[in-house]
Amino acid sequence: MSHIIGIDIGKDKIHISTPTPDEPPKQWVVHVIDMKDPNWWHDLIGHVSHNALVAAEATGYHWFAPIARVLIDNRAANIWYVDGRTTRQVRNVNISKHKTDNMDARALTLIAQRLAGGQAQAGCYPFNLEELTQVNHLRLLVNAHRRSIKQVTRRKNQLRALAHSVWPLLSQRLPTWRTCLTYNCVSPAQIHWLAENMETKMDGRRRRHIANLASLMPPIDADPVIETQSINIDAALRIAESETKDIESEITELLNAQFPIIANRWRTIPASSDIFIAALLVATYGKPDEFERDNFVAAVGAAPLWRSSGKQHKTKPRKTGYRPAVDALHLWTLLLLNSKQPENPVRNYYKAGQRRKLPAARNKLARLLWSVAQSEEGYIYKKTEKEIKNETDRT
């Protein structure tokens, strides 16, 4: 048994490394445990001593949760989460530039050894199973919302295509046509009938819209199959929209209950959304205020990939990170660049540089989010001297 452990976690196997005295890290022993073996957890605790310090890469919750429970319940282990960038840097410098499961396990063991010695290590965070469970709950809701939005979009596209096949104007007036569908009126002829026999209890604005729609179409019939399909797809769309709203309510409730401090700070930023905030919290394990700035920017997918050759230095966007968080950061940036939003540092930064592109604006928003997460006052916009000078130069 060892008091210092590094674990590289895979889908079917886990690689456990322990430090070997008088040997370089590259030669440290690695034990492989097959997760398909029903007794895998006996093998695991056989390598770990009580109160051991364990470093594990920040892999998916579902892969790590059973391992963490075994280590905590049976060995009261002190577990640390390690960011993948930190593992790669330690491996490249101290062990090998070749990425293998064995090399990653040795790098994690070296990180665990440094943590045990009291040495600060960037990109390493104490593991708390209860907190991670809450973050995973948020992750499941964010993923469910993402799927629900895609379903809503797909149903709307199907309905818009059917509307065009009935009469082109209906696809342009989709909300009004959907109101007609609730009365089983699909074709222009049926809409004409509805306009003449509308209920007096119906909202006056809706009555006007339906009457106006009917006046712009001839009273012709539609294919009965198309009529049935349109009503069915509209019903499915309403269910998907209702599920989306329910998920959004759950996300807001969870943010208020488990992550109120960071959520309230980020809500002070213009164009904020609880969906954006939830995705970014998942990407940072619910602790964005404990991240170093560069690690936070990388976690939300806004760190540029540098390429240097001679005198040429170029960057391009990375394709890594928690995808909903990357998308949330992108959409939030687009909203802040809109002229309808209040003046903000992201838009000013984007306009100030003639060659700055959208990835630079996303990076600016990521840095703003990190700074607001550290501030008890939340978002307070104050123009910098450089911004004032740029405005003066432009005028």
C-alpha cells in the first residue's frame, strides 16, 4: 500500500501509479485494474493506504464517482482533481512527451507527491463528492436543456416546411398559424372559417392577427395528410417547449440553492442568462473563483492555440472544453456586441482593435467573467483610461 497515489481513469481500466524510492518518475510502477472484473474495487483499495493522498485527472463524473466513493468510504482518502493541462505539462517536462495511460498515471503521482509535500500546484483542486454531485446534477440539466432546444428547433423547422406546403404565407406567420392549429384549423379555407366564427373570449390581438391572415389568402383546402401531420407536430412542439421551460426553472432553482454567490455575481453582467451561467459553472466544477485566470479561460474554451515559426506568431481558437459552456460563451459574446446592450468592456475591446475578431472578444468575456467571480461587488463597468483615449481618437 502507498500513501501517495496517481490514478488515470479510463472507461474500462484504471492505471494506478505509486512512487518508487531512488527511481526516476518515468520508471515508477504502474498497476492496471480491469473495471470489468467484479472485484475491481478490492484490487483498488489493496493499493491505497488509509488517509492516502490521491491525484486523479478531472475526467467525467460518471467514470470517477464509483472510484471516489470506494476510496472515501474504505480508505478516507484525500482526493485531488487535476486539470488535464496540468497533467500534460508535468508529464512533458518530467516524464515523457509521449501520452500514454501509464505516463499520465506517473505524472499524476508526481503531482500527488508535490501536493503531499505542501508544494502549490496550479490546476489542482480538492475533491468534494457532495459538491461534485451538485455540479453533476447541474450538468445533467444543462445537457437536457441542450437536447430539448435541439428538439424544439427540429420541430419548428418541420412545422415551417409543412406550413409552406399548405400556403407560403403560413410559414411567414408561423405563430398565428400555430394558434389556428390549436383549433384544428390548418388550411386557408379552415382559417377563413375560424376568422368568421372566432370565440369572443379569444384574445383581441390574436383575433386581429387571424382575421388579417385570412384576408391575405384564398379559401382553399389542403392535403388531409398534411393537415393531420401539422396538428401532430405542433402538439409535439408544445410538449418540447413546455419541457424546456421546466428545465430552465429547475436550473434557476439549483443555481439559487447551491451556487448563489457566483450566480448572483455573474447575473450583474449585461445579457446574462441562467443557462449561460449554469454551463460555465459546470465547466469550472462549480468553483470558478478558485481557478487561476488562465486555467479558467482554458476551461471555458476561450484560450487561443499559439503557433510560432520564426518571426511568425499566429493563434487560432481551440476546439476543446465543455461544449455547452463554449457555446454559452459564444452566444453571450454576440449579445454583448449588439448595440442594443448597455456599453460594456467586451464591445469596447472588440471595436478598439482594428484586427480583433470574435475569438478575441470571447477571450475578453472569459477574463471579465473570471474577474467578476472574484469580486464581491459583482460587475461594475468603469471606463479605463485607454478606452477613453480610444474614444477621443475616434471622435
